[in-house]
Amino acid sequence: VDKRERWVRLLLDRKDDYTTHWLSFWNDLLRNDYTGTGYITGGRYEITDWLYKAIKDNKPYDQFAKELVSPSENSKGFIEGIKWRGVINASQRTEMQAAQNVSQVFFGLNLKCASCHNSFISDWKLDDAYAFANVFSSKTLEIHRCDLPTGRMAGYGVLYNSLGKIKETNITAERLVSLADILVQKKNGRLYRTLVNRVWAQLMGRGIVEPVDMMDNEPWSQDLLDWLASDFTANGYDMKRLMRQILISKTYQTPAMGLKESQMLTASNFVFKGIMKRRITAEQFADAVSQSFFPLYTDSALVKKMLPADIKNDIPFARASLVKNDPFLTALGRPNRENVSTSRISQANLLQALELTNGNKFNLSLRKGAEIWAQKYQTGESLVKALYLKALGREPSLKEVTLAVKYIGKKPSVEGIQDLVWAVTLLPEFQLII
């Protein structure tokens, strides 16, 4: 086994670290959060404990999907949606939310337009959306067009009739079992192509099909998409195996490339030349600062009541994926998760610049860390070398040491250290996946 494959296996086998990292991805995708609209009033349910265990145990994806669509008490939050207070549009009732979310997450298609009227951007009809939403409903739904009742009642449907027919029963739980069985059958290539495309996009920076929620678009390599999905289903729907296949490939080892304009990422004439350069996520940035300099979040910030009791945390800070959202994480791109979120914008923006320059949380953490580092390192040179090793994983060049020491002084001040760390965390080398 070569060195790369050995390290990939070692990293994937670090169960809690692996789970904590991928939890952000699945929280975004399954609109699971730790606080927000609906949780206090009982109009929304989180699935954190179930989700953490499912990722950690590497639950086969067919079973993972089944337990979300035909849920237990611990996993029902995904299809339950948000019970909005007050008067709502018919397209936002919880049954329709379930249809929209399941179709987006598992089929890679947008049913929102068709939830109100026949879609203008696809072939999906209002009747299709209501037939699918009706599967999740305890009573037969009346079809509303643009929020006006039509007097017609919905039937039952699975969007793709070739997959099979829903069991027609008045018992919702039985219909959901029927839907789950239909959804995860091997012949439903749409489910598994959508999943492998999402994982590819997460690891490579761009999907084989892009955008990842428009799976009817033409892939840049149909053969690759088909092979990954086929290999995935033939090998036990194993998520870690899928990731390992991608990570040890020569394709993943190609030099990272950038694009002159962000629109080129979704262009129909996109040509794959290598993994895409992109910014690390809000959680990765927070963890990187905490690991290399000073904790942005401590154990007191963990959502412990929502997490399994046996989580191992051998590091002196709280991983950002396990804390509630706040202005700092929001500014760096973490969504509020009231809706399914399948990708984050990688480009820097004004809000991020303001938060990293003037934000209280970041500056206060840098200040506290600088005070500790000023006592720990007595010379500017030793401090600069330690910072570069921790933050960038390499020794600084002679030029970098000279410039940094010139700025912070041979016996560094707290203010000088704070400014230096701030500058290092803004380097592309710190912020970009390359």
C-alpha cells in the first residue's frame, strides 16, 4: 500500500474527526441546525444525534436514505419540515416541503416552481409535485395553483413512474415505507448518481454535473458518473469507500486550477483539468485558527445535549461544526439551514472582509492568543517559525522571517503578534484548498 493510500485510510478511520468534518456538509444538505426557527415552538425537529451516529458508523447510503424518508423518532426532522406560524402559502405546507426537500436532496432536482404552478424551467407539472407531496400527507391534499384552490384532489406519485407505484393506503407510515423501498432500489440510478456527484463536488470543487441540484444537465463525463454510481452500488453503498476511490485517484492528485470568472464553473462547455482552487469553509477556517493559534470556541460552546455522549474530543477547543451558528460563522458562509443548502459560495465578499477586519470575536481571540504567545516565545524569530509551522505547515523562508521580525520586533509585543497572526490567516496559503 503506497503512502497516499495509507494516509487516506488513516484519516477516514479517525471516526470522530471524520464525522465532525462531514457533519457540516450533511447539516447543510438536510437542513439540520442547532437553533433557529421552529425549534422552541415544536414546529421543527433536529436530527443531530441520529445523523452523527449514522456518519460515524458509515451507515450504508441506501439505509441512510431509507431512515430519512421513512423515519424513526430520531430522524423525522428532515421530512417534518418547518411548521411556520401564521398564514403561509400552500407551497410551503410541511407535506410540500417534504416533497421539495426529498426531490432536491435525493434526486438532484428543483420542485419549488412546480409546487406553485407548472414549472417554467423544467418539465415538472403542478400535479407531479402534489402527487409526491401527497405521499407525506395524513389526508388527501387539494391542489392549489398560485395559492388558489382548484377543487381537484391529488393522487400519489413518485416523480419517476418507472420506479414503481406507491402503496395506496390511508396509513402515512406505510406509504413512507413504500416510498423508501422504491427510492433506494438499485435500478434508481438517479439517487446514486446524485450522491456520488455531490461527494465528487465536495472533494474536487466542482461536480461532474453542475449545478449539483440540476442533475438533468449534461455531465462533463457521463462514463465517469455512471462508473462511480455503479461501483458505489456494487460495493455496499459504502460512503468511505467512495471517498477513498476518489482521494487515491490520479485525478485527485492533479494540480489545482483556478478560473478567471466564477460563472465558468457552471458553464456548459466546462473542461475538467484538475481540482478547483477554493476557500476553506467557515468551520474549517475557525478550526484552523483554533488549532494553530488560539481557540475560537471552547467546550462550553458545544451543543452537548444534541450530541452522542461518547464523542471523543482530545483537542483543546470545540470544533466549529458542533457549535451554534453566530455572526462570525454566518459571515464566513455558514447558512441558516432553514432550507436545503447544497453548496456554499467560495468567493470572498465584503461581509467576510469586514468580519475578519473589525469583528469582535475574531479580534478578541487573536488578542488573547497574542498575550499567551508573547509569554511563551521570547524572541521574534522563534515565534515566527512556530507560527508558520502551526498555521502553514512549513518553515518560513529567510525573507519571511526577516520581514516578520522587523514588524513585530526581536522581543515581540502583543499588538505586533496579533497583527502578524491576522496577516497570516488572510494569506491564500492559509485560506485556500490548493
